Amino acid sequence: MKNIFLFLTLLVLSVSANAQQNQVQQDSTKTEKLDEVLVKAVRVNADSPITHSNVSKEQLQKRNLGQDIPILLNYLPSVVTTSDAGAGIGYTGIRVRGTDATRVNVTINGIPYNDSESQGTFWVNLGDFASSTESLQLQRGVGTSTNGSGAFGASLNVLTDVFSDNAYAEISNSLGSYNTRKHTVKLSTGLIDDHFEVSGRFSKIDSDGYVDRAFTDLKSYFLQGVYKDENTLIKALTFGNKEYTYQAWYGLTADELQENRRQNPYTYENETDNYWQDHYQLHWNERFNNNWSTNLGLNYTKGKGYFEQYKPGESAGDFANLIEDDSDVIVRRWLDNNFYVLNANVTYKKNTFEIISGLSMSSYTGDHFGEVIWGSNLVSNTNIRDRYYEGDATKNDFSVFSKSTFKLAENVTGFVDLQGRFVSYKTNGLNSDRQEFVTNTDFSFFNPKLGLTYKPSVNNSFYASYARANREPNRDDFEAGVTENETLNDIELGWRFNKNKLNVNTNLYYMFYQNQLVLTGEVDDVGSPIRATSGKSYRLGLEVDANIQFNKVFSTSTNVAISSNKNRDFNSSTDTGVTNLGNTNIAYSPNLVVGNSLNIFPVENLQVSLLSKYVGEQYLNNIEDDRGVLESYFINDLNVNYEIKPNKLFKSIILSGLVNNIFDKEYVSNAIDYGGGYVYYYPQATTNFLLGVNLKF
């Protein structure tokens, strides 16, 4: 693989050198930054008829003291986050507009990050990735065409660190409650001979977690080499993470929560998750003149790991007769996968007309198998690490798109985005329950998106858009017998106002689904959510976010999301038959989500922010069983940042402090409902703190 990447790098450099000889010189003030073109195909601009929020590196760094990216995005509109360990480090999750993480399409430099089979995003495999992130854009709803699994609630695209003109070094350290520690070193050579830069980051994060023994141990790196010319940017980068976490995905019953909300029902000392993931990316961006540019992206991801689990009193048949009946057993369940991606697109831009066309191809292979590593009553011919199940999976994903922005009138801009996506998924062998799991399914999707932006004045703009998205079931859905694809139609109406110290974004959306897979509230034996087809359903909502700079001392950022989320004519299966419950609330979909940041700048280089979040009541099931209701909660965090600029040695010293849940609220942000009143809760941390110092050389 290393030889392949070396060959491709040399090939790209050779082609680029030849292309440079024929390029037209141009005014750099009229062109975009070369780094930003890496995500141009999946991002939208400020006037686009797509509902979105942008987050800069500076905004991320204010609270980047070790918590995962979902927690850092907690105060964006319609966002709800949770943490298995309770303190925002390790296994964390994000929901947008009530939709779970498998519907949030995530890309890194335009490369799909969601797991191909589960479609989920495992942030535990991106330890301290915020320290290598230049910017984020969260698009709510269907959004623009993206690469990988379809976006049914949002798409989040990440741009990693841009190249630096000047050499630098950074050392960041933080510590806090629950023995949390983060240590980060960043280095850059700056541009050498105005063309080459090498940079890197190495990080170590440890935390015991709020929940007993829910520890996290993350080791991560980010390395990047850049070649830059006036119209060429080539980036070869690799990043990876090794995670070691103790399991906290089981939750607590109501009685256990009342007795001791920090207890962990797992008792086996090595009930842990162990996973290694390494990414290799190569990007070549070429700008030929003011009108034409191209971008090529290549990716290889290697992931391998297991979780270890103790199981008492198991039957022989469940373990391929490697054990005697009623034997205690310790198993390791492995996943060994490879993921290849090719992205290519071309952009033509002239005056107010722009068109971007491209394709994305990916291939995934994954081996699933389980090993018996110990048993109290092994049969005579059993060897340690004998496999009791194994199966494999292959998924190929090809998409082609073309999106255009153009003037229809003096104040009216049109937007058209057409995408075709073609998916093939095959499995063979046994699943973890030792049941035959064989699929061979193909899907073909057409996903059109249309929009208009009307800008009657410099300060006001109005937009309207329609988008259609389709997506295939994930692995767990197939195992549950679901084979139909889901379809989403999304209508968005918005108003943006921007004048001096006031910025307001208002958006009304109506998302209606066919065969929507909704969370039942249950999880399987590895903590993955179980879903069921709801037939027809919809999400209707209003989102408002406003930023106000009152003066040099005070500013505020506020967002409110009000929604109604319903299954239509929902049928519930019981022992007595099927009952039509009419319109019911969709699980995990609060009708009210509010975020607020009150910022004070008492002196130069000092910022104090009070961050507040309210999440309304939400059902944990789709049948409106009141025994499965998650109570509303209101929490407040305090964030302080102070920058010192010494005359010698350091360029900058940044001191940061974060006090989470300052009013010591005992709240639960997530739970699972197994039906019949059997609910398990995930408690979040009471008052806790993180302190950090960042030294820049």
C-alpha cells in the first residue's frame, strides 16, 4: 500500500508539473484558497438555499480540552448529543432534527467516514481530531449531494488543517475531573522554498469517565505533507487512532439510577473495546485558470479490532459446540475491514455561473468473526481462539453528481443538484447469533435537489429548496429482515438577515418519509440501535438562530428549534395482533431544543462564555408508551479563554477553562427502551471541569 501511494504521488507530481507549463497566470485575489477546494464539492456558500452552520478552528479551540467533536457541536441548532461514559469522551453520539447518527453523513476532506455497513460514525476512533480540524460545516436536512451514505438528518463535512506559511510548534495540555488528561504536540516546517510543508500532531487522551470504570485510552496522530504552487496543491496525509475503552453501553434501570447513578453493571475486568484505525489520503487540486479547476482524492482506510466480553451460563449450540452446556465463556468479537475511495470532480466558474461535476467510488470489505478465548467447560478438542462464527461482507458504492449555481434575474439565484447513486451489498457466512446471513442486493437511487435564493437587499435574503434522498438499510436492518430502501423528501424555506452587529437565520422545514427506519429504543448485544420501518412519517420544524454583538463587551448567540415529529397511522405488533395507533411521536425526537451562548469580553484577549442547552421531553418508543419517556433537561456550562502574548520565547499562551453542568444537574441524555417498561438510562456527569494551557512557539 505504501508503494502504491508513493507511485501515485510521483505520478500526480509529474502530471502537475506538465500542466503548470500551460497554465494561464491569474489574479490570486479572484480565486479561492486552494485548501478550501478540497471540500467545495460537498459544501455550500453563505447564500445557498441549503440550511447550514459553519464552525471555524477558532470556535472549536475554545472548548477543545479533550471532549469529542459531537460534544463540541452540542450548541448548534437542532443538535442533541450524548456520551456513554457520561463525560463527553469515548463513545459519544449526535442526533440532528431527531435523526440518529447513522443518518448524519460525515466526510473528511470529502472522503466518506461513516462505516459502510452500520452507517454509523464512531468518534472514539478520531481521538483529539478537533486539534487537526480547520473548519466544519453542518448541513441540516438532506443538504447538497455528498459522498457515501445518504444524509437523512444532516451532513457534517470536515476540512483538516490547511498548510502553514510559517513554521510553528504547539504544546497543549489539559486535565480535569475523572482523571481526564489530554496531551497534544503539533509541529510544522512552514513552507520550504515556498512550495513544501510537513506538519504533524500526536495526542494522548485518558479519562476514567463519569460512569464507574468507563475509562477511555486514546492514542492518535495526524501527519501531512504538502506541495504547493500558485495553482497546484498536493496533500498527502495520514491519520489514525488506537482506542481502548471499557464498556458502558448497557445503561442503568430506574432503580439502579436512583441507587447510584455512576455504577456500571459490567463486572468482568476486561469488558473492553479495542480498535485500531488508520487513514491514508492523497489530494490533488489543480487550478488551470480563473474558470477551470479539478480535484482528485484517494483514500485507503484500514480498521481492525475487537471487543471482549464475559458471558455466563451459555449453551453449547450458541458457540459451535466448543463449550459444554451451561459454561461460562469469554469471547472476542472481531471486525477486520478495508475501505478504498476515489473522488474526482471538475469545477467551471465564470462570473455568476458555477457548475461542479464529479464522481465518487468506494469499495469496502469486512470480515466478522468471534473467538472463544476462555471457557469454564471447554470441550476436549477446543483450542483457545477457535472461531464460533465468521462471515464476510462486501459493499461497493458509486455516485455521480452535477450541481450548478446560476443567476436567473438580478436578485434571484438558482441552484440545481442532481445525483445518481448505485450501491451493491453482499454478505456470506454466519452472524454473531450463528444464523446464516447471506445477502446479495443492489440499489439504484436518483437524488435531485432544486433551490432558489432571492436577495432583495444587501441585508436580506430568502431561499426555498426541495431535495429528495434515498438510502439503503444498514447491516443490522438486513439482519432484522428489512430490505426496502428509505425515501425522504425535504422542503426548506428560509430567511437570512445580516446587518452590522446582528445576524439572524430562520428556517422552516418539512421532511416527509416513506419507509423511514425509526429507532425502536432498543439496542443489540453490541450497543447498536435497533430500527423498524414506520411506513409514512414526517418532521415539521422551525429553526431560528441569531448572533448579536451588543457592544465590545457583550455578545450572544441563540438558537431555537421547534418541531413536530410523527409516524402516520403507525401499526404496532403485539401478542394479540397488529394495532393501528394512528399518528404517534417518533422516538428520540424532542419538540423543543434551545441553545444559547452569552459572551463577555471584560478586557482584551479574555472571553467568558455561559453556554446553555435545553432539550425537551422525548419518547423512547414509537407507541407513546409513557413508561418510556426521557425527561427534559436544562444544563449550563462556563467557558473561559485568556490569551497572553509574551515578548520572548512563546508567540502565544492560551489558558482555557471549562466547567460543565455548573448547576450540578442530574440528567439523562439517552436511554433504551426494551418495551413493557424495561428502560435503561445513560446518566451524564454532574458538575465537572477541564483546564488547559496551549503554548505556541
